Amino acid sequence: MSTPPQRPNDEWLADVVPPDAGYEDLVAVLNEVVERLERGDLSLDQALQEYERGVALVRRCNDLLDQAELRVSELSSGLSSSHGADRGPGERPLSLFGDDYEDEFDDE
């Protein structure tokens, strides 16, 4: 009886993409995994292994997105709270997206 294939984990990713790989690099590798799965020529064990690799890649991508969201949130809160004393009553804070950006969403 053959031994089941080893389960890939984050160590497997280090062989495929460097630890400091960016989101776009990870998505490119994930697309390759999806293409291999969609071809339909893999054995069940191979397909499961590719699926597990895909899950590991998705987890890394989600971690990077979470970090980016946190960074944007921190930067945005810094924009709204900094220089508050410099504004007069009723003056809106400066926005990275310009004066019209917030107005686009006021009607929703």
C-alpha cells in the first residue's frame, strides 16, 4: 500500500514563492494551481494536494489583505485626527481623495 502524499503547509510555499512574496505573486501561483485543477487530469491524491496548496495560498493572500486593510485604517485615522486644531468650526478635514470624494457617497 502506498503512503499518502505529505500535506503541504506554509513550508511548501517557501519552495514555490519567497516568504516576502507580494500579493500579486501569490495570486499568480494560485492561478496556476486553479489551472491545474481545472484541467481535470490529476489523480484524486494530486487534486487534493493541489487544493491544499491553494488553501495555503489563499490564507497567505488573506493575511496580506488584512495587513493592508489595517495599514489603510491606521493611515486614515491619522488623517482625520491630525491637524484638527488647525480647522475652524464646520471645516471638513482634508481628504486623500479630494473634496468631492465623500460627496459621491452621501446620497446612498
